[in-house]
Amino acid sequence: MNVLFLCSQNKLRSPTAHTLFADHPGIEVDSAGLNHDAEVPLSIEQLEWADLILVMEKAHRQRLTKRFHQHLAGKRIAVLAIPDDFDYMDPDLIQLLRERCARYFPMG
């Protein structure tokens, strides 16, 4: 399963998720940001690759749907509800990601 993590800037939350789950068995991961000036701006190729898209906030899902609706047919999109309150690899962020992602793929 190909899992794409999205946040705004691709600096803190989605890169943490990418790093955290990079070697996770049974999934491939990628990450991007929805802002035009993100570290890795979201591409159509990433959307086509993804089986599951996990966004950090409801607003991200809304922006994703508004900008890329024609590329989301059949895509599973879920909101993790993780606020922009954490630094990269913050232990509390890692714990939240593990808890919130457990329903989407096995934690092992």
C-alpha cells in the first residue's frame, strides 16, 4: 500500500510521518505540502501513486479536494487531526502519529 502524508509546508508533521514509517513493513510512504512554497509541493504524480492519503487537518482535506478534485477519484483520504504544534520528530508528534495511523495500517 502506498501512503501519502500531507501537511501545509512539508517541514514538520508530514516529514516526521514519512521518516517514522519509512521502513514500516507492508507500506511505501511519501510526503508533501499543500502550500505552493512547501519544501516538497504536492504533485499529481504523488496523488496517482497513493492508495491512501493522510492529511493532518480538516483544512488540508478541503484544500486538497478544492485544488485536485479531478485526481482524487477512488482515493481514500483521511484526516489525522494533528495540529501544527510540533517540531520535526517531536516525541509527542511521533506518539500521535502512531496512535492515529494504527487504524489505517498495522503497527506490528
